[in-house]
Amino acid sequence: MLLTTYLNEAALGAVENQSGTMPEGSIVVKENYMPDKTLAAVTVMYKVAGYNPDHNDWFFTKHLPDGMLDKMPNGMAMEGKLPGCQGCHIAKKDNDYLFTGPIAAASGGE
């Protein structure tokens, strides 16, 4: 998979400062490309305090290349507490659900 990832100022600061968690208002945007380098989707994670405590308060969306929200096979718009996003990102629960890179300083003994 080919990805381009963008972080807003709040998210970038958390990564650069190895803060351990993303602050409220953090936004992570990924452009998802096909092997032929055509844009397949744009996915977004937005940190909203109190929105979804079971999944570190992340709100997820998935958009088609034209900007419209993608839909699940049942017709539900792909935004909010998306089981597929939550299920994948929970693998990085200790990194505030982020695959982008570590957001906590490594301990000295590792």
C-alpha cells in the first residue's frame, strides 16, 4: 500500500515532543494510493475529547477521491466509530492508535 500522511500542528507537536498521546484536536490525514499510484481514498482520524473513550476518543472518516464519504456495504456512511478502523488501529493502542510513528520516548533499557 502506498500512503502519504499529513498531521496538523497539534498532532505533529505530539510526535516531535514524544508526548505519549495526541491532544484533543489532533488530525491525521492519509492519502491511500493503489499500486498504480491512483488515489483510492482519503482517511482521517480526529481526536475529540470524550467522543469515544473506548478507542482513545478517535473519530474516523473515509472519503472517496472526489471528497464524498465512502459507504460500507450496508450503506452506512464511513464516519464516526467505525468498527473496521477501530479494529485495525487497536493493534497500536499503546501508541494512541497511531501507525504513523512512535509518540512516546523509548525507555532507556530497550
